[in-house]
Amino acid sequence: MATPTGRKRDKRRRRDDALASALISLDRSRGPLFREISQIDASERGPRSSEPHLACTRKFNRMRITDLEAIDIARAFHEKPHLKGKLPEVYERLASALESLKETEEPQPFDCPLLDGKNCMVHHVAKPIACLAWNPGRDFSRDGWHSIQRREKLNTELFGDAWHLKAIPLQLSRYLEEADRLVAGPSGSTLRKRAMRSGEIGRAAEEKKEAAERVAKGRKGVRGAARFAPAEKADTRKARPAKGLGTGSRGRGRSPS
């Protein structure tokens, strides 16, 4: 018979495994969006195509992220030496952004603390899904909406109703300085590369699964997709029925929007 300590350890391991699996799946969701960006001609990306970083500034930016994405970003900063060394700068920009933000899930304008000069610091390791899905002057594509819905499903499976969709600085202020089990580990991109190297995920099998999911989503169609003005950079969330991995005091009992 398992001891209380043993049961607690097993429960923690199951939770850690579930989080790792979700981070891998989140990273897989970025693949189609990176491919989509590479296929969009520069002339189709709007008048700011020559200065894409402007979309991350207060005038245009109202981007929100989920708890899982914030955890992935926090892990990337603690894992990658080139990011960890820039944490003091990020904390400064984060503090500045928080001065003008309210503790709400409503879209709010802000300068993204992850913008380093003209570059997104986490572009290749933990880029938020909606940041990748959004392009000036265009609605989210089918792949974009699919990745956003998949992101929300992953959060629901882990946290039940206890997850948030908030401005990037608000979410980072929760997770970036934490040292608990949620942020103590590799980022999703690292976990996925390890899984592929170990044979748990084959590249061909992964791409086949992504294609099958896109086909299935296409058959169902994307209903009720809101249109966003280029300056909004907002996204949506669906109702969340399931209960899963709790996040303690974070966002208790949030009703579906």
C-alpha cells in the first residue's frame, strides 16, 4: 500500500507530466503559424510591414495571454542563458508597463516588456499563440483560430476554470519571478525537441497529426469568429467546463465569458 508521502509524490509527478505534455502541445501549435507567416508576402502584411515591432507598442498592442503561455515564457527565461541575462531589463520594462494597467481581463494598451529593441525576445522559444496568429489588416486564419482554441483547451484541461486571459505584463508579473513547480523546468520548445530526439514524437508523425487536426477543424468550420481591427490585437476564449490542475489562489471561480 502506498504511503501518504508516496501518493503525494505520485500525484505531483502526474501533474508535472500533464504540464509537460501541455507545453509540448502548445509548442506544436506554433508550427502552422510560423509556416503561415513565412508564406505571407510582405505586401500583404499592411503598412507596418517594414516596422513589425510597432505592433508590440502601446499605440497598437492589447495582446493577452493565458496562464500556460506565461508559464512557458517564464520557463524559457529561467532556462535560456541569453534570456536569463536580460531579466533585469525585462523587470524594468515590466514595472513600467504595470503602472498603467488594471487587474482585469479586458484588453488594455501597453508596451510589451518582451520587446527588445525591434525584436521579440521569445519569438523562437515561447512566442504567444495570438501574437503569431495576428497579422496587420487580416483576420485570423483557420490555422490561427485552431491554434487559439487549442491553447484554450490545454489551459482548461490543466486548470479547469482557474485560468486567465490577461495582458502580457499582468501574466508575467505572476509567473516570471516565481520559483515553484510550474515554472521550474524546461520550456515547451525544449521539451518537444527532447521528445523528438528520444523517439517519443517523430517529425513525420507530428506533421501528420497536425494536418489531420486542421482537416477536422475545417470540416467543423470556425463559427462566431470575431473580426478585429488591426490596432486591437485581441483574442477570444470559449466556455470551460472541465476541472483539472488547480492554480491555488490564481483566478478562483472565474465564470465563462
